Amino acid sequence: MSEEVKRRPMDGEDRGRLNLAVDELTWSWARTLAGLGETEPPLTPYDPDHGDERTQVVRLARLRILKHLAGHVDLLTEQDALSALDHGADVDEVADALGVTRQAVTKRWGHVRQGENVAVVISRRDRVREYADDPRGRVGEVGGTEQYDSDRGIWPVGKQVRAEARYAVIAVDGTVRRVYKIAPESWHEVEPRLWQFGAVGERELQPGEIDAAYKAGQLPLRPGDDCPTRIGGAYRPHWF
């Protein structure tokens, strides 16, 4: 991607087209929720009055839609900010994109970039899922010999984290359960932008190895430590 495309800001025409697209989308959904079929007269802010009852029904329907979108936008904002930081953006760039201060970004997402060291953290729930199109077959807390393959990926890990992370920490239901030492140059792109790591010896670390790495300042978390899942998926970088 060229620098010109990467840095292109939104102009007035962009904002107008986006606003119109959102208007059309939300009014279309409002018509659906209000039970107005395609043959019914249109009902938008720009149309003649259609009476109190119909106006009330469709406006309330659109309010429900807008409320949902507001929550969804918050979720997408969280995901994109964390992903941008993970893939090398700095705090000032995120602040500029959101039109907020650097302090606001630091307050909300400062945990993403604290310290010079980074570990791969996978924090998920204690469950098993099966996917027909996933070469691993089952993922999650599958146990046994399958657990290593489930833990090591595939994850949307950025270039900087792949280059610098030396350990992968696996947490389940908010508590660290396993730790792997990542083998140098082991990252493999299984799908576009989705990566799999390889562990030294293809095994999890033993308690003595974990304690030694933790005491040396090479590892931020140990089994038993709190590690809650955050919005944006199971994977996140942990800077320390």
C-alpha cells in the first residue's frame, strides 16, 4: 500500500457519501422492522408526512437500529485500535484517526504498548469448538496431544510481535494455564494474515522453566495469574 493511499484523510465528499449510505441502510432496516413491504410508500425524513402512527413506529424502529449500531461501532473501534497498535501504529496515529487526544488513547489502550518486551497471549474460554474447514479439526481446550496444535494458532499476529515475542501464554477463563517458548523463525502464515507459531521442543514449558524465565524478566505471566479475555478476540500482544 502506498504512503499516499495509507495517509489519505476523509474529505467532505467522503463524509457526505458515508452519511447517505448509513441513512439508506438504517431506513431500509427501519422499514423492515416496522413491517412496511416494498410496495408500501417510502418513509424517510425527506418524504411527506405519513401520519402519526406510522411515523412513530418507523422512528422507534430506527432508534433501535441506531442503538445497536452505536454499540457495534464501539466494538469495531476497540478491535481496530488494538489491531493497529499490534501491527506497528503508534499512539499518535490512532489518536489522529479518531480525532481525540493522545492522552485519551493512552488511557483506553495504553496497556497494549507498555514496556519494550512483548509476549503472545491467548485468552479464551474453557470450551471446544469444531470447524469443518479448519485443518486442526477441533480448537479450544481439546486436551491431549491436540492441545499444542490448538494453542499455537492460527492468530492475527503482527510483524513486530512475530519478530520480538519469545513466549506464548495461554489463559483459560481468565487464568493463565500454559506457557510455550516460541522457536525462533517458526512463524508460519497458514492463511492470509493468520499465523501459527512453533514451540521449542513442540511442548509447553515445565514449572521450573517458567519460574526461571519469569524471574529473569523474560515472561510477564505465570500459570495461576489473572489474564482476562479482552474485546477483539482470543489473541492479544502483551507488552511488559
